[in-house]
Amino acid sequence: MNRMPGSSSQFYLASSSPRRRELLEGVGLVFRVVEVDIDESSGSGEKPADFVIRMAREKACRAAAVINHETLQDLPVLAADTCVTIRNRILGKPRDVDQARSMLRDLSGSTHQVLTAVALKHEDSLWQKLSRTQVTFEVISPGEVDAYCACGEPNDKAGAYAIQGLGSAFVKRIEGSYTGVVGLPMFETRCLLKKIGVDWL
């Protein structure tokens, strides 16, 4: 593994997601977390892929601005954004349990797409990559929808489910990146980090 000279941390992660942190820590990377708030509303007519790429880039740029303003150590910034889309409609995080139920009913017995964009900002460069994964759900009964919503797991998840949690029970098949569905596609992430000399192999 290559570490950046003179630094215990290799980069900043612009995310509050514990799942993204766990994936990076799981391969031994050392980083600092910078949490940023941005407007995550999609633009009128904005395509899901364009939206998720824009979100990842904006998170990286906002975090870099925070780092500069607070005179923190100057390191590259990694950011990511995930959205669930079905029939070209973006399913974000549910605002309440009723919307979570509605999302799960939409996903039941069908195939949807999970898009995760990863962006890396370093000095004047800003790179990004996009992961697309097809996820097929089994038919979910009304009782299963209610039981899953009652456990609380859907509350802060795009599309109202967590593939790494209890929601995995509904996943019949995936075609693409499992870690992309979790929230950080590790193949694309490694491709970007290698640009700054960071690798875990």
C-alpha cells in the first residue's frame, strides 16, 4: 500500500456515510472525514446519471473549500453519491415511513438501477467515475414491507433499502458492483485513488 509522504492520512472523505467509511477502512486506507451539506435536489429534466455525477463533484468541491477555509491539511478529497432509479425516476431517501412503503412497493418484483458516482479532487484536477448496477427484487408481500419499515433500516437509505442489511432478503439478483449498491464502488474508487499514488494492493 502506498502512503502519502509525511502524512498519516492519505485523503479526505467527504461523506458522513458509515458504510463508505467501513469499505475504505476494510482495505486498510487511512483518511479523514469532512462532512458537507449541499442541496441534493435534482434539476428539472436532469437525468439520473448526470444528477449523481453532479452531486459527487459538488461534494468534493465543497469539502475542498471547507478544508481551505479552515486551513486543514491539504490532501485530496474523495466524494461519492448514490441514487436508486426505476423507470427513469430517482428514488432518494424516504421522507417518512409512508414514502418508504411506496418505494418498496415500486421496487417489488422488478429490476431497478443503482448509480453511484465517485469524484476525486486534487489541486486543480477533478476526476469522476460512474458505477451502474442492475438490482432485481423478488415480489415483496405487504407484511414484509411493513415489517421491514418497522425495523427502521429504510429511513436513511436511497430507495428505502440496504443491500448490506436486512434488505438483502429482497434481492434476487444483481448485475454489476455490489459495493456500488452499498454506496462506494471499490473498483472505480481504486482507479481514481491510483491517480494520486494511493492503492491498497
